[in-house]
Amino acid sequence: MSRARTYFFHGQRRFLLFTERFYFFKRYRIRGMSQLVFYQLPTFGEYYSQLLNMVDGGAAAAASGLRGSGLALFSRFDVDRLSRTAGTQTCQRLLKSKSSMFTCDA
């Protein structure tokens, strides 16, 4: 794993795929992330903010002044995970909304 993280950090690999299970046991700090995609919300809500805090934009983003970004995919079946991640009131508001896309600026 250390070789893969090194390749990713130095830009020799364009993406790094790791699981929530890996993060649960290892808690490595992944450097060089410019985008983070959750194809399912994490089981533990605090992982969402911890992983988003690792997004630093990478070297290319730092040179151009851009910020990193995060994307989380969820459906109405992810109510439990969404409420642990965003809070109960926000979860209800998101699921009742007619919009299919939401943005959040930090």
C-alpha cells in the first residue's frame, strides 16, 4: 500500500481506490487528493468529514489556486447513512426535495 500511496502522491497514478474497511483498520492519511468520490455514504458518519479534510487539491491544484472537491452519491434507500453523515433534519430536507442534485460549499 505504501508504494501505491507514493505513486498517487507523486502523480504517477491518477486514482487510488480504497475501501471503508481499509480506512477503519489503517487510518492512513492519503496525500495528493484533488477529488473524492463516495459511491456509497460511509457507515460511520465521522469518516465523511475526516476523508474530506484530506482533500488538499494536490500539487496541480495548489499551483493554479483551485480547491479540491468531494462527491457523494446517495438514494432514498440510504436514509440511515445519510442521517449519520448530514444529520437528521438535513436528511429529511434532502429526501423531501424535488431536486436530484445538491451542492454544499465549505
